[in-house]
Amino acid sequence: MSKLIYITNEEKKKIFSFAQKIIEDAHTNKKSSWKLRSNYNVKSICIGTLGEYGYGKMTGQKVNMKLESRGDGGIDFIDGAQVKTCTYNGIGKKELKVNNLFGGKKPKKYVLAFYDSNAKNNFVTLIGEISYENFINKKKIKTYNGKSVYVVDETQLDKLY
């Protein structure tokens, strides 16, 4: 099961504009330059923000669209959720990936969202959630693009939407 959330064209334009501002800031603000070193780009920011938008619409919470040089600190929403958006749509299970468990604040839960960036449609799929504690207990370490990341797949989530 999962929830399909519609993102309007106007919301997508707002997200794109926000992502452009983040990257521009990273080029001009030394405090924000870490985003470039971490391989952030307009597309990756758009994808992550689309997942956040979907979760915000589902829960009635507002997405933080404030330009922050340090980022969101590891928590996206007032309810303690950190949304992770995947784009993989191949064979196998969708994975919730976390790059850093030990920096910033600890979220209450991680939410797995999916956006099919190849389809270029207006839908975000919210798959489910897992508590921070259960993520810590169930996580595996995998290597993607030469970097180690912490991973659980969609079958390990506490709750499917």
C-alpha cells in the first residue's frame, strides 16, 4: 500500500525556484558551500522537496522553504519526521537511505517517499515510515557511488501508508 499525492504545477515551480536559490546561495555563501561538496544540485533538491511536499500535504504540515545555510538540521517537520525521497523504479525493493546518522538532530521517524523523475509527472508516492530507533536496529550499510549509506528497504518499515 501507499498514498499517491498530487503536486500542482504551481507547487513544482515553487520547488524549482527554491532549489535554484539554494544552489545559488551555496555558490556565494561560504557557510552553504558544504552543499556543493555533498553533490547537491537543483535536481536532487527538487526531488527531496517533492517528497517533503507530499508528506506535508498528507499530514497538513507546512514545508520549510526557508533558505538555511546549515540545512534543516535533520528534521523536516514539527512531528519529527525526516522525509527521504527515492527515485529508483527498477526491480527490487525501494530503499530508505540515510547518509549521516550522527550529525544534527535525531528525527522521531523517517518517511520513505518515491518520485518517478523519468515520468516527469505530478505525483509523489508516500510509501511508509520507520521510527528512528527501529531504523538504527534494522539498518544495513551499503555502498552507493563510492559512499557508505545506512539503508532499510520498504518491507522493513514500521507502517505502510
